[in-house]
Amino acid sequence: MSLSVGMNSGHWLDATARVDALLPEGVRVSVLTQSGCAGCASRQGCGTGLLATKRKVRPRQFTIATSSELSVGQTVRIGLPARRFLEGALAIYGLPLATSLLAGGAAEAWLKPGHPLVPVIFLAGLACGVLGLALWGRYQSPVYRPVLLDPSPP
């Protein structure tokens, strides 16, 4: 197995995808969804298989920037560095939580305890965190896009 990015496979979250379209900037791929593991098939696992059968799952599509020669319908392996995934999860959950707790704590300190504006300010802090996350995501989104790891997985 050869990785085009120069890291070993332990540092990546990877998935198998199918090339849907060739674009000037790369390719558009659809991630092939997993219907579940052996535990799900025997109804003793995490429930991914059960959820996949109960709802209509649309494949996730991504645009991958690459100069590799690929063809429509080809199966490829894409990945995201595990560190980027953890940073994104921390930002998505941490920023709104931190701003809401800071705003609520400041409101509790400045206003008398039990004041009716404290929950409103807490929610305003939450909204500011979500807005800040949306603005931050505009500038950071290329960093959190998957990359082509292997054009021809086994």
C-alpha cells in the first residue's frame, strides 16, 4: 500500500469511495456507505446495520483535488488526517460550549443570581459561538477536506 501524502496509515481516517465525475480541479467522489459489521448483522452490535436499513442513506459526496489519472466509476481510497478530525470535532463542540458558558457565567456574575436574563445571555453566547464557528469554517474548510490516499485500493 502506498500513501501519496507520505504518512503511515495509522494517522489517517480512511474510507473507500467511487469516482462520480471528473472536474477541472480534481474529482467528485461518493463514499461507499457501510451497512454494518458482523455484530450488526447478527443484531448484537452497535446498531449501524439496523439504522442503515431503517432510513434511506444518501452517499456523502466530496470534491478531491488531485492530478492523478482517474476514471468515472473507479474505486479509490480517500482519507482525512486523524488530527484534523479531532481538531474539527473539538472546534464544533468546544467553541459554542465555551462561548455560552463564558456568557452565562459573566451574566450570573454581573446580574443578581436567578435573574431572568441569565438564560437569554447564555443562549446569546451559544449563538455567537455557532456564528463564530461558521465564520471560522469558511477560512478553514480546505484543511478539513479529505485527500486521495490510494487511487486503486485492494
